[in-house]
Amino acid sequence: MKVAIIGAMLEEITPLIQSLEALQYPITKQQLGGNTYYKVCVATDEIYIAYSKIGKVHATITATTMITHFGCEKIIFSGVAGGLAKDLKVGDLLIASKLCQHDVDISAFGHPLGFIPESKTFIEADSTLNDLAHKVAKLIGKELKVGVIASGDQFIASESKKQWIIDTFGADCVEMEGASVAVVCDAFGVPFCIFRSISDSADGNADVSFDEFLESAAKTSAQFTLQMLKGLGYKLAL
């Protein structure tokens, strides 16, 4: 079995790698396409971990490499996001039911916002992986919320922009990579799930809140990811 774990920033994957190092699993590194890929051997199975760098293009490169070069059969993308829904607070975990790109606009040609011809506005996450995530959440006593994730090459720190994304796409949280990973996985037929720990409220205080809560939010995502891997059949000594 080969499963890929992707985050956008080094801070988002560091707690996961540190946890696996502490468990003394062999970890090797490979440089490819400007990224560092970590290979973790667990018995006869492999985990591949990388941070893509921020943004949709970088996430697309990393997800494609995981599938076409390393042969990963599933992708889990974890990290942090800005909360849009009123019931989301900092530290909450949200898993995507579906994802969209809020910054795609070819409406001049009569297309809906977020739509690309020969593609779709929303891409649904894998139901089996999402079901597993809910079982993990119940096991560890962590509430897991479900919602729409909107992605775009912008850090949202404006109340008006936040409301526009909610009104236009019905999104519950916003980040900068998830939908592009969804597009890649959908194209290659690879199951994926994307969950985020809420680090800020995507409003006028988002920059301060993000920096303050990034580390703790990343640790929350890392621990959840480890339990997901165990649920997939990895013999992790957690």
C-alpha cells in the first residue's frame, strides 16, 4: 500500500514527520521538481509525505508527482484553513464533502463562477475515506465537521471577500490548495480526502490569528492523519 500525505507548508507536515521519527520508522528523502518527498516504510507498506508550497499550482505539481512518480493509491491532504461558517471556531476539524475554486472566473463566456469547461465546479471527496475519517474522529473523541472547501490563490483576510465566497459557493472554509488536489485525483481516479484544522476566521484579524494558531492546528491535523493511516491498515505503534 502507498498513501500520500500532503500539506502546503513545512509547518503542516513537521509534526507528522516528528511523530513517525519518534516511532523509529525508517525515513528517506528525495528531491524532485523543487520539492522534498519523505518516504516512510511501515512493515511492507509505504507512506509518502511532502509539503507542496503554498498555492494551487504547487499543490497540483505535488499531487501529480505522488500519483505518477511514486505510485500513490490514495491521497490525504491535511493542514489549516480559514473558517467561513459561523459555527466554525479556531481548532475545529473540517473534512471536505466537495471542493471548488473560488478564483476561477470565465463568466464573460456565460459560464458559472468556478466552472471550467470539460471539468466541473465542485469535485466530491472519496466517501470511503471520509467515512473512515468519521470513525477515527469518534474513536479519539474529536468532533469532525463536514462542509464545502473553497480554494484560491489568495489569503482571505477581508470580511467582504469572505462573505462573497460564502454567498457564491456555499463554502464553509477557505484555503489555497485543496481543490487543485481534488482536480488531480479526480483526473487520475485516485481516492482522496481533504481535512483542515481551522486556524483563523478569514476576516480582518486573519493574519494575526493564523500565525498564532498555525502550530497547534498543524499538530491537531497530524495526530488525526496518523489515526487515519492506522485505520487504512498501516501497522503503526501509536
